[in-house]
Amino acid sequence: MASGYNAKEEDGHHSGAPGNGGGAGAVKSKKPDNTAFKQQRLPAWQPILTAGTVLPAFFVIGLIFIPIGIGLFVTSNNIKEFEIDYTGVDASSPCYNCARNFSWNSTSSCTCSVPFTLEQPFESNVFMYYGLSNFYQNHRRYVKSRDDSQLNGDQTSLKSPSKECEPYRMSDGLPIAPCGAIANSLFNDTLELYYVVNNSKTPVTLVKKGIAWWTDKHVKFRNPGGNNNLTVAFQGTSKPVNWRTPVSELDPTDPENNGFINEDFIVWMRTAALPTFRKLYRIIQKKADLTPTLASGRYVLEVSYNYPVRSFDGRKRVILSTISWMGGKNPFLGIAYITVGSVCFFLGVVLLIIHHKYDNRNNSADIPN
Amino acid sequence: MPWRSPLALLRDAVRGIGERQKDLRVLVSNLPYSELDAGGRPNRFFPGNAYTPLLFLPVNLYEQFHRWANVYFVGLAVLNFVPVVNAFQPEVALIPICVILALTALKDGWEDFQRYKSDRKVNGTPCLVYRRPDKRFVASRWMDVKVGDFVSMGSNEIVPADLLLLHTSDPHGVCLIETSNLDGETNLKQRRVVSNLGSPTSEFDPENFHCLVVCERPNNNLNHFKCYVEKPDKEKVGVGIESLLLRGCKVRNTEHVVGFVVYAGRETKSMLNNSGPRYKRSRLERALNRDVLFCVVLLFAMCLVGAVGHFIWLSSLPSIPPYLVPDSQGYLESPSLSAFYMFFTMIILLQVLIPISLYVSIELVKIAQVFFITNDVDLYDEDCDGRVQCRALNITEDLGQVEYVFSDKTGTLTENKMVFRRCTVMGTEYAHKENAIRLAVIDEPDSDEEVLFHQRPRQGRQPGWTLDLEESGSEAAQPPRAGGHRSKVAGCAEGDVAFSSPLEKEVVPDKALLQQIVKIDYSSGKRMVDPYLDFFLALAICNTVVVSTATAQRQRVSQLPGASLSSGPLDTLSSLAKKVGSLRQTLASWQPMSRRGSLASEGSAADDESDKTSDRDRGAGAPKGPRPAGRSDELLFEAESPDEAALVYAAKAYGFTLLARTPASVTVRLPRGETLVLEVLDTLSFDANRKRMSVLVRHPVTRQLVLYTKGADYTIMELLGTPYAEQLKGNQKSVAANCQTHVDQYAKEGLRTLCFTKKLVSEKEYSDWSTLRREAMAAMDNREEFIRDSAVHLERDLTLLGATGIEDRLQESVPDTIVALREAGIQVWVLTGDKPETAVNIAYACRLLDEGDMVINMSSKDKLTCTSMLDCTLEAVRRYPRGPNGMVTDPTIALVIDGRTLGMVLESDLQAHFVELAQRCRSVLCCRVTPLQKSAVVKVIRDRLKVMTLAIGDGANDVNMIQAADVGIGISGQEGMQAVMASDFAICRFKHLRKLLLVHGHWCYTRLANMIVYFFYKNVAYVNLLFWYQFFCGFSGTAMIDYWLLIFFNLFYTSIPPIMFGIMDRDVSAETLLGLPELYRTGQGTGEYKASFFWVSILDAFYQSLVCFFIPYWTYQGSDIDVFTFGTPLNTVSLFTILLHLSIEIKAWTVVHLVVILGSVMVFFLTILAYNAFCVTCNPPSNPYWILQNQMADPTFHLVCLLTTVAALLPRYTFHVLRNTIDPSPLVRARKLERLDADVRQQWIEEWRSMRGGGAGGGGGGGGGGGGGGDAVGGGESGRSASPVHILDPSPFPPSRSDTHV
């Protein structure tokens, strides 16, 4: 590759011009510069990893990690979480019938009620998630099957969506808005929560604002032509094949929550990393008074069962969870910290022994007295 | 397909001559065809650059795609454009290959541009070419020169193509050329006009040249040319190299030259020789390629897992789920087809596993390593003003793995500055004691002399230079060299002239011998046949030395001395001024003594400056008698070999001064002052097989034909006349016997011996022989053989005159270097053409052999004894236990073997035995070996033992060996540049080998080995993240990291730190490496780059990738995290892990390392933050908008990063700590040593070394002086004696252990 690097000096023709003299003596000395860099003598720190020198590091890591781990573990344990599986796999489960008789094309929705009991009250804000299992939102083709420009309100993309959306790009000659497989498979179960006191159902207020990333809602997702008159804006487009309503009518209750900026839609479009995932559905806000957000007692989850999961052996869940500074309930991180910290500490002890056995001998041998 | 000149074809067609010999080329003058000729010849000189800037890109790309790695990469990129299998955006996949191709193209382009610039200059150089229309030589350019043209040149012009010399202005038909551009040899060489073509004196007319030139096909042999010229009358005249002017040579001292172009442009010998830097594949690279292959296998395995996994996953789905996206027609492929496609998708996804960027990185690192090596001030030599040259750019790391060093002796271990020491004439020895004393004194130049030297010449030189400027314009371009520029005392003032340092030039005559000559001169009436006279005559003329003068540089003395003096007194002045400087210091040292020995004092001062010189002349023993005004000093002898120069100078010291040499005559001034012009009838030049040369002259007085022969004693002794047969030659017998004893004596002292003989040839014998000779010369095939045979024919029945002993002194620090190399676990072999006695002596002197060594001498005449001897020796040697390195520890065995025996043992049936024996010997000395045997030995050892071999030599006879070895090192010394041209590295002195191997070799090797392993690790660790993710995305080939980041991660974020690591890491300092040569052993054999090392790294990479994947995985399991948010901590953690992993590996942190690593992290975060902030909808699937910002606001992210990094690096860190503590490698021990205070460390190293010295040299006892010291220390303080054992004891250094445990 590096042809002619040094050979040039030998190239006969280099001293080609006549009268240039072919003598061996050059005027300028070829002596290399005696600089620290060229002579590879830059001042350097040369750590040697031996038991003696790294002992403290192990103990320090151990001493830092174990408390962090304990803190995380405790925090995680303080998070209250409740999970309801409403897939309806068992014949005994309330949604069994809905699950069995599903078809994407049915116009009427099947509803079922899942009763459950909260043993403990949930104090602060409660986040209501829907969870899906075995749903590979991270499938390569699925992840790609969207048009971000279209979702960003780009008019040309609205009329002519990206090829990535195939085969959910055009429907009956009209461009699909929003196009692609992700949008097409939008989770469309409706979940409502009722608090049951003395057999009377009190609906629990579910807030649907603020469930999506702020940046998604305000920057990434935009309706074409602003938020006025979505019906006109989406004129000439077709709804996704599996949808029952066009995108402009996703949320009949709140006109601000329609079109591409529908938060449920935005949440769904952020494809989950793992096949078992949850997605934020609603937030139950902490009450102003001192009563718990969700008091202990009996509840009923009213499901309008639209979303099929049998085709992939999936499960549908509803999760009620409080969150902490570190997010949802997950004891893993705390345990991992404690484990790693303990291992470090243990290694520190081992090294201490080794240090006594070997390092001392070496050190004394190193230095001739 | 052999190239045929269109003209030749045309000529063939015209004359109806078919193709006879394929390997011959028939050329005719272009002139008759000048109208036909449309220029079909490769007339440009450097078609390598023929492509224009416009064409550069396609041509360069074409060349680049010859590399399989690039093809693989492009294949991947193309694969990515196939919709069913693509994993990335197709454009993204193009980035890496584009970056790599662009980088390479940039580099190639720059190099090409440099070449283009120089080529343009050369192509445009003017020259004179004969053109028919003009009927004269017309100014033209080099690029217009075609084969078959006639080119005319003047003095000091450079030859534009390989020319057959047809005419010169010289009456003798000779032309002198300087070949320093080609081979660095600065002496003038004679070229002769093709004989019998016409009268040499008349003006040459190209139009009258109707001969047919038949020559061999272009080849790269600079010293060989086969050709004959067929005259119109069908007479064939043989032409050899002596009539060929090679392109690049410079015409000297000849006003006008006309030549016929036989090879032009690329076909010239110099261009064919100049194939650019050599590309060798280093052992490390071979190992690397093996591991790349492993990676390919790994990649395929992983892709197979992906494909099979995808199939299983798809098959297990009960029906079609909503997340399975059908193709645009709405159909889903069958699981098996999907799985098939998935295999290719996986290849694209995991392609980084094959470290393509590694190749580019390695090249960058090697360029930097070469830069550091060439810039090492310790490897700079003042004398030759040269740095070490790295001619092969890609085997720097091989320097760190050398196990066998094969060294030439002359010029490599020794200075190759031949000094005449003593001689024997007619059986009487002349010891030259004064000369020996002078040499001893001259050895120690001291500063006073230097000052003197610098001051004096300036006064005298200035007028000399102005004069030169007036005299010849050619000198104008040469910058004046003030004495002050040269710092070294010896050999520099006449730096332009080979072999002429005062050391070599000045010989103090032996009193007795001088008297003998004087006596003869005045007592003997028939002095012209006196053996002493003959001896010195032989000394003076039996050579190929060309005489020139110091002043008119390169102005050949073509006339008799009287005429040559016509240049005037000023000339003399300047020359004297120039020389006085160097003489003065000689004077200062030995004048007092030489005065005592001087016989006569006679001033012949031309001016006050020459006063001093004549002083010296007196010292040099100018005998009584009239002398033609001390002008002889201006004569410079330009010899092809230093021996010749030494002999000529010796002869001069006795008054036999060689004054001039032309092809036909040689002029010698005798002690009494008269000059003798001897007609030279023939010169039988030296060749390696005959090992002798002869000159056949006609004595001007007696008109006898005399053959003077000089050569190695063993070849000469065989050729002596049969003394027993004739009573008359009884004297000869004793002379021969005495001479043989003396010669043996010389050899034992380490002197090079040459015998001189004389033979009277009768006219008849001569005429018979000359016919034979002519036939041989004209032969086309096997010409060399014929010529050699013809020479042998004449060289017999010789009469011995005497012999000389020439000293070739050891170079500085040679013993130290050899000891260091041996301590470094390198077996040193010396291969020499010298006699065994000489070689053994030198071997002792340079500590290749020690007193206590058991020396096995193998010398046998026939194969049978050779076989039995070999078997016996082997049997005996096998009884000794073998050390851990396969070398016998006690006692040390050395093998001395001569060329003939070597030839036998190298035959296939004995080879294995010999190799086993040699393996058990600590040092091997091969004497009287031919160049071919040298390379055969190297090849046998290299192939049989699979070891890294290094050959070092300085002369043309070492070229074979240098090329055969894994690493060839040339010493740019006295014998021209041929060895250097063939070498991979060129150094000035043998002692530089020590630092080159021990320090640079070690560094280059460890750096590169570590970097390569790190690269593999890095790629595997990173790519595996993607692989593990496949288990959670249905093996669908999803990447959870933005494609851009995926590509950039390898290309930018983590590429510079390892490259820096490969360039700058320094495990042990140079001082320690030099102080403890044993450390070198760590690199030998497979060294640090072991297969196990590689696999441990791969396993570590697997572990780290598992940690880096699964800690975040479990952390985020079941949460609402999205694909690319999940990928962010993985990517970040990978970066931290990979960089911190490197930090563990870095042995020496400099500012550069710190900046590069911190910089990488900074660049990573800054670019990604910027990318995530501004990229709202770009790069569709990944949607990077605000992801990192969100993550960085989340404490979990930071906690995950911290935990994962610690957990990932914990095993490696612990492993390093444990190994360094429990069983530290020698390198770690050395590093610990470096932490001690400088003086303590020095003391420690010295102490340890002295013990080593005792251990290595001692064996049975005795040993070097150091051994005793070491023992004393060991006995006195037990603590101290124990210390070396603990640090450096384990296996790598067996001798020390055995020493201390006793």
C-alpha cells in the first residue's frame, strides 16, 4: 500500500538533474531530532496492577455499590404494583368469550369486566399500563414499517407515504394515514376502571394527557396543516385497514387529542424493545386530599375487548403501578448492585490475602537493600 | 508473453528470419525505420503514473478491489441493496467501505502525486538523441528515448536508458561511470566501447551502424548483461556488462559518449531493480489472517444460529400475528425461505465481526512505527550520516520475534576497513610492528587532534574550491564542504572516495622489508625479476583499482604522471590542503615513532603546506633516491573492494605507487622513481568460485608475459607448480611451506590472508589461450562458465611470491551486541567466506565463542565421514539435557563447520540431523561458504524449525541470504548498496541491531499484537450485543442501535484509542529492555500473540457482551422502554467497557492516551446529543429524537452504566491483578523494576547482569571478568543474590536459576 515510502531515496532518478552531484555526503545531517516524542520518551504514568495497588479500589467499589444496591432494592420494594391478566385464555376467565370470537372486522366491540381486589392502597400517582406479552414490536420489518415524515405532518408524505409502509401504504388507491404495520396494529382495547363500594361502581378518573413523551407529542408528531379541522386535513387518505375509525376521530372526547398527536397512538408508535412490554395507558392522579389515589378494596376493570392476541400466543395485562425516582418496580438493579458490590468486597479480601502472601515477598525482593 | 519490438518484428518480416530464441531480443537501429516508426515503444519512463487525475479514481479503485477484504466489504454493501435481506438503510452500509476506500485512495493518491512530480522531472530531463532528418543529435527529452535510438552524452550527464556503449571521446575507447545512483558505490567504474566495431578514434556516425544487436530479455541483474553484436559481415562480437551504460549512472571524465539504446523506460535494469518497497507478510499477519478466518467461522455460526432461530420462531407461531409484515403483495414468505434470507441479513448485521478496519489500522500503526524507528537518534550513525531505513514497511513486528540471526562477518561484524598488517615474502615474515603500534594509537582519537583537524583545512581549502569552480562547471553544483561540517576525524575529509580513511591509507613499512627492497634496488643487477619486486608489483597491479586525483575529483589520470601534473601547482595546493587535515591527526599520533623508523629525509615541498606532507612521506618510508616531487599524494585509489585498496596503499608505502590504469596498460612508479608502464593483456576478474583474480601483463623491460594472481590461500596453494618434480624449485617448496605456516598464523590472529603468485607465460601459451578466451567471451549461453574455465586454464603452475595479512577490525560494540542478542535467546550464526582459523578467531573476539565453550569442528572431505561425524556428534550432544528453550545449557556447545561439509550436511538426507545438532548449539560458525550456501542455510533453518530468522550482511554476497530470511538487514557500509537494496531494514552499524531488535522489535511486536487482539475483542464484544438481541426479537435482524451509530462506533468512536495504543504504548522502557535482553524472549515463538491469548480475549468479549446486554435487559425487562431507548444504554456501556478495557491494557499513560480516550468519550456524547437534538424525522426507523437526552435525565441509565461497566471489566481486571501478583511475567517484573530509583535500578541491573555474565560465560569455570564479580556479590549478601531470582527467575531465564540455585 505504502509504496514508494522509502524507496524514493534509492530511486536513481531522484538526483536526476545533471550537475546535482552524486556525492555521498549530504550537506544537512540526517540526524533525527532528539525530542521526547520522537524518541518515545514522553513522560508516562505506568500503573502496574498488583494486589497491593488495587486493593483499595475493590473495597471502595464494594462499599459504594452495596449501599446503592440496598437503596435501590428498598425503593423498588416500596413501589406498589398490581397486575391483571385479562387475556381470557381460561374458560373461567371473564374475557374468554371475547377472546375466542374475535375478528378484526367485527363492528361491535365485545366487552368484559374483570373484577379484582387491591389489598393495599396506592398512595401517590398511579400509572395504568397495558401490557402485551409475546408481541414482537421489535421485529425488524415491523419497526421499519412507518413513515416519520408523514407523522410529522409532512403533506407530501401524507399523500405518498414511504415505501417502508408496504403493504400498509395504500388502500383502495388512497394513501393510508398513518401508514405502516405499526399504526395498523394499534392497540385498541378500551380500559375503564371502577371502584366497587357496596356493589356500586364508581369510575376512577383516568387522565390520558401526559402519557407520551413531551417531545413526541409536540415536536415529532404533528398533524398535517396544524390541528384545525382534521377531517379536511386527512381528506383523501384512508384509515389503516384494521382501524375502525379514521385517525382524525381517534379520541371522540378530546378534539385536541386526535390525528397523529393522539397520545395513545404516539405511545404505541414508540415500538417496544422487548416482546413482553407494557405501555402507559392512563394516569390516575393523586387526589388533593389525604385519601389514597386508589384505596384498597374491590375494583372492576371494564374492557372493551378489541385486540386479538391469540394469533401469537400473547397475553394482555393491565398494570397499576406507582413509580419512584428510578421508574417502575424492578428489584433486579438493586440485587445486581448488591451482588457486584459483594463480589468486589470479597475479591478485595481475597486480594488482601494474596497481597500478604505474594506482594510482600516481591516487594522485598524488588528492592535490594 | 515476451515482448517483441515491433521494429524487430518488422525487421524479421523484411529479412524473413523467424523467431529463433524466445529469450533473446534482436534490435536494430531505428534510423532506417524512422519514417515507419509511430512510436510503439514504451518510451515513457514511469508508466506507473501514466494515469491522469481523471483516471486515478477508477484505476485506484480497481487496484483496491484486488484485496479480498475490500471485496468482502463491497459484497456486503451490495447485499444490503437486495430488499429481502437488507438490514440497514442501504446507503448506511456503504459508509464504512467508502471511508476505507477513500482513506486508502487518499494515501495512494498522495504517493502517486509525489511519484508523478519526480517522474515528470525525470521524463522531461533533456538529452541528445540522433534524429535522421536533422542528421545530428537533437535535444530531446528522456521520455522520447526509444529502443534503437542513439544517444549522445557529455561528462557528468546521467544516462537516460540502458545503452550499449558504441563510441567515446577517449582514445582507449573507455568511459568512466559513477553508479552511486544505482548502488551507492562511489568509485568510478570503467566501461568499454564494444570492440571491433570500427576505429575508436574516428567520429562515430550512427547512420553507418548496420549491426544487429542481439541481447537477452530485460532483467534486473545489474551486474550481468548478455549480448552480442552481429556485424553486417556476420561476425559476432560478444558484449557484456562492461559495455553497458546503465540508466541512472553518471558519465564521468569522458567528454563525449554515444550509446545505442537497448532497454528503455521500465525495461531498464535499474527500473526493474527498483520494484519499490518490498511487501512481506509478517508472522503476526499470518496469525492474524488465521484469526480472521476464525472470525469468519464465528460469523457464519452466529448467522446460522440466527437463521435457524428465525425458522423455529416463525414455525412456532400459531397463526399470522399482526407484527409480521408481509411483502408489498401481501404475502408472507414461508419460514424456511425467511430463514434463508435471514442468514444474509445476519451477515450484514454482524459484519463488523470481521475487523475490516483492522487492516487499515494496522497499516497506520506500522507507518507510525516506521516513523519512530527511523527517528531514533540512537540508530543514527554520524559516520555515514544515516538513519536506519525501513525498506519493508510491514514487517516491523517481526523484529520482535527473531530467534536466529545469521550474520555475515566481513563488513558486518567487522568494519570492512582493511588495514594492511603484515606480509610474508619468499617465506620470510615481516611483522610490521610499528604499523601495529600506529593502529593501536589511531584507535583512540582525542579531541586535540580533532581541533587541529578542523582548523587547518579551512585555510587551504578555500582557494582550492574557487579554483575548482573555475576549472570545471560541473563542480559548481556541489556545495562546498567546510571541514567544520564533519565532526568525525577519520574518513570524512575524503568522504567521496571509498576505502581511503587515513587508517587504511597509511602503512608504516617494516624496516627489514624496506631494507630488503632498498638492497635489491641497488645491489641486484637483474632487479626486474627479483621476487620482492614481483611481490610488490603484484600488490600494486593485480587489482582493478582506478586511480584518480583528489583535486580534480573524478578526473581520471589518463596520461602519464608527468602529463597529469599539467593542471598546475594550484591544483596541488588545493589537494594538499584538503588532505593535510586528515593527515595531521595521523601525524600527531605516530610521527614521533615513525621518525625513528624513517630512513631518509628528503624535502620535496611544493609550498609551505606540503611541508607537513612530505614529513609524512618521510615517515612513510620513501626510500633514498630521487623522487618526482611528492605529487603522489594527490592520487586516490578507487577500489571495488577494500582489500584491494589496502594492498595498493601498502605497496605505495614501499614506493610502488600505482599511477594509472587503463584497460590496456597500468603504470607503476617504482621506489627509485622511474615509472613502469605495463601492457595489460587481460584481467581475469574475481569470482566467488575461483576465489582469485589474475592480471596478465607484458613486462616493458623483459617483454615477458607475466601472470600475477592473487587469491585465497587454499585456492592458490592447489595451483602452485609441482615443486617436487623439479629440483630447481626446491626453494619454492620451502617458500610455500613457510608461507603456509605464516598464513595459518595470520588466520589465527584473525587476519584476512591473500597469497600472491607469479607465472611466466610463453607467447605460444598465450596465443592458444587467447583464442579460447575469445570464444568464451563470444559465447551466448553459459558465458560465465566458459570464461571461468578459460581463466582456470591459464591459472596453473603458479609460483608463490608471498602472502599478506590484512586486518579487518571489529566494529564498535560488536561483542556487547552479540552477548546481548544471545541473552535475548537469539542464536547467532556467523557465515563467512573466510578460513576457519580466521573466523574462529574473530568469533572469540566478538564473544560469539567463549573460552569455556565446547567447540565442535566439523570438516570432512567426503560424505561418508561427514555422515558418521554428524551422527557421533549428535549422539554426544544428545546426552546433555536440553534447556527449556531447546538449547543445551551446560556446557555451551559451538559448532564450526566449513563450506564443503556444510554442502554435504545440507543435502536432504542429513539435513534433519544437522538441524538438530545446530539447534543444540549455542553458536554456529560456518566458514568458507558461498553466497548460495548462506541462503541455503537460512532456508533450511527457517523451514525446518519454523523459526523467525534474520539475516544481516553488507555485501553483494549476502543478498541471497538477506532475501531468504524472514527479516533481511543490510548494512550500508563500504561495499555499496546491494545488500541494502535487497534488505528490509538498512542500518549503519552492527551494534544498531541491538536496539533495533531488543527495543523497537519488542515494542513494535507487543504493540501490534496487543492492538490486534484488542481489535478482535472490540468487534466481538460490540457485535455480540446485536446477536444477543436477536434472541428477543424473533431473530429478525433488528438492530436496537441506530445504524449510523453502529457504523460510527467502530469507525470513529473506538478507532483512534487502539491505534494510539498500537503506536505509543510502551510496556517497558528502552533502558530496561536494553539492560535486560532476556525480556526479548517474551516475543519469540508465538510470543504474546498466542492462540490461547486470542481465544481468551474472544471469551472475555463474549462475557462482556453478555454483561453489557443482560444487565440492561433485566433492568428494563417488562418496562415500557422502546427499541432505541433500550439501545442507548447498551451502546454507552459498550463504549465505556471497550475504552476502559483498553485502559487496563495500556501500560504507559501519556498525555496523548488521556486526550484520545477522554476525547473519544466526549465526541461520543457530544455528537450523539447533537444528533438526537436535531434529528427529528431523519434516519427513519430509529427515530433518535431526544432519546439520549431523555435517558441522561433518568438516574436508572446512569446506574445501569456504572454497574454494567464495573461488572463487565471485573474479571479481566481481577485476572490482570492476580497474574501480576502471583505469577508476574518477566515484563511485569521489569516494569516493577523501573519503579525503583534510577541508581538503585542501575545497580540492580548491573548486579543481575554480572551474574548473568558469569552464568553465560562461565560454564566450567573461568568465564568473563563479570562472572567473578557476580559470584562475590552473591556470596556476600544473600539478600542481594536472591533478589534477581525472585523477579526474573522463572522459566524464561534458565541460566540464572541454575546459577543461583547451586
